[in-house]
Amino acid sequence: MATGYLEILRARHAVRLLAGTLVGRLPNATAAIAIVLFVRAEGGTYSLAGALAAVYGVANAVGQPVLGRLVDLYGQPRVQLPAALASAAATAVFAFTGTGQAAVACVAVAAAGLFTPPLEGGLRALWPSVLPKEGQVHTAYAMDAVAQEVMFTVGPLLVTLCVALWSAQVALIVLNVIGVLGALSVVVSPPARAWRSAPREAHWLGALRSPGLLALLGAFLFVGVALGSITVAAVPYADERGGDAVYGWLMAALGLGALLGGAGYGARRWTGDPARRLRALVALLAVCYLPLTLMPGVVAMVLLTMVAGVFLAPAIACAFVLVDRHAPRGTVTEAFSWLVTTFTVGASVGTGLAGPVVEAGGTLWGFVLPGAAGFVSLLVLTATGRVLAAPARQAVVAASSENDPNRAVEPRFSSGDRA
């Protein structure tokens, strides 16, 4: 396992791009908790805190594919860094004006979410230009999924540390300054400056004209619903058995399971049809959600929650391979950004559904929802199996482009039957 990841990290620029992307995404990973803590410190209500966090999430979901398309058109430095600066500036306005004027706070938070740079999609577009072998790129996708779990675990801890040492206002500002520095590290790197999207056919749908990509987005909407619903269903369970400490253990176990699963998945060189493998991973994901309905004691529940997370990162990593295969030429950053957006929207829908479900049917039905959503995702993948198994695009393209004055070919691989 270590050998495969070390091979990736030894590649020139790989550590810088991975670390810079993770640091650059820190404001986005911590936005919800930072907003809630800041509103509470300002004396605002939990309803206002939830509304502002939701505004940020919706704006972020809208902005990611739009900015991703701009990256494909104009390159990474000309989009990523200005977007990071605009998002940080909007956050600073929110931090200094506070919640006294709700309309101003709402606009500032919306702008911060809308201009969040699509660093996640940008990194996945850069991997083929940094790593010489197709198998290494697929391993990098898995490592990327694992690194996300680390970031979403460490990020909230950094927020609470900043709040404890200084204040919620300082936490908002400091995390966004760090995020800008991370984005800057990425965009001034040689791979980011040299990268050009492939020649693309002008089309208003952009990446969404791909049936395979639409199938993936439909499936991962429900994967997001499953994950979002667990975070809500775990609250009443924890309240009955110890409160916040138990909830923290459950969420940490979910992240640890995903981290271990992703690490194991990336350590192996996979062959065969990635669409068939994704169906198997999502089926395992759905099955592993079902034991949560047993709601045993805390120790057993923590272990079950860890198992429930094991197949999440592998499923995401496998989906990255299929996104790369099905994205129309010249839209790879936008396509990856759509996957991020769909997953985020699904998680938001899941949290929104789980609340009424728990209130109406109790904690048990809150834990039924993730398994149900997982099986709906599997049904989508099964119904669209032929579309997802379609042959990969060829790597050779015509030497002309509406958006690449240097006539550069987008660095990627023709996957064939390998993944």
C-alpha cells in the first residue's frame, strides 16, 4: 500500500498540488461550522445560522460547475486565484459586518460560496499531466479521496481551535487567508500554468451533454442523500446515549472507515470494467448502512458506523475514473465539479429529509434512510449500465481549439477496459 502511494508522492509537483489543493479547500470544508459558530457568537439564532449555512451550500453548488467551465475555457490561474480572492473578500465582509443586517450577511455568504474556487476538479484534471502512467492516475484519484477524509476530519478541529484561542470572527478570516495561500500555491505551479483543456465543441450544456456523466450524477445524488441523512440520524441516537461526545465518535468513525477503505482501494491496481466495479461498491455501501438500524450500544454502534464508511471513498475514487472517461472533450474540470456539486446537493437533501423522518418515525427510520438511498443509487447505476459501460474516448484530438491558443491536447488516457 505504502509503495503505491509513495510512487505518486515522489512524482514532481505531486505533493505540492495535493497539499495546496487540500489547504485551498479548507475554507469550504469548514464553512458550515464556522458560519454557525460565528452567528452564535454574534448572538444570532440557530435558525439564522442554519439559513446562512444553507445559503452558502446552495451558492457553492451553483458556482462549482460554472467556475469549472471557466477553468476549462481560460485555464487555472486566470480563474482559480481570482475566485479564491473574491470568496475570501466576501467572507471578510461577513466577518466584519456581522449578522446585524441579515440581507448583507446573506449576500456576503452567498458570494463566498459562489466564488469558492473549483480546486478539487482542477486537481483531478492536472493528475494526468503530472503522472506518466494511467494506473498511477487512478491511484492518485483514490489517494485524493482519502485526503479529503483527512481534511474533513482536521478542518472542524482547526475551526474550534481558532475559536478557542481567539474568536469565531478570527477563525473565519484566518481560514480564508490560509485557503488563498493554498490556491496560490497550486495556480503558480508549473503544471497548473502549463495545463490547457482539450479542444471543445461549443455547447451550452457543456459537460452535461454526456449521458454517462448524467447517469453518474443521478447515482451520486443518492449517495450524498445517504451520507447527509446519517449525520442527522446520529444526533437523536447520541442524545439518548451520552450527547455530543458520542456524536463526535460516530462521525469520526464514519470518516475513519472511509479513510481506511480508500487507502486499501488505492493500494491495488484494478482491472476490468469500472462501471461494473462501481455497482459492486455502491451495493456494498448500501448493505453496510443497514446494520445501523440495529442501534446497539455505543461501542458496537461506533464500529458499525466505521464499517458503513468503508466503501464510500472507494466508490468516489471509482466514480472519478468514470467521470474522466465520460466527460466530453474539453470539459474535464467542469465534469468533476458537477460531481462535487451533485454530491453536495444530495447531502443537503439528506439532512433535510432526515429531520422530518426522525420526527415522524423515530431514530430507527432515520437510519433506514441511508440504506434506502444507497439502494436507489444502485438502481440508477444498474438501469444505466450500458451507458456507463460505453467505450472511453480516444486521446487523439484535432489540433484546433476554440479555447486553447497553443493547440495543446488535454493530457489524459484512453482507459479502454482498464481502470
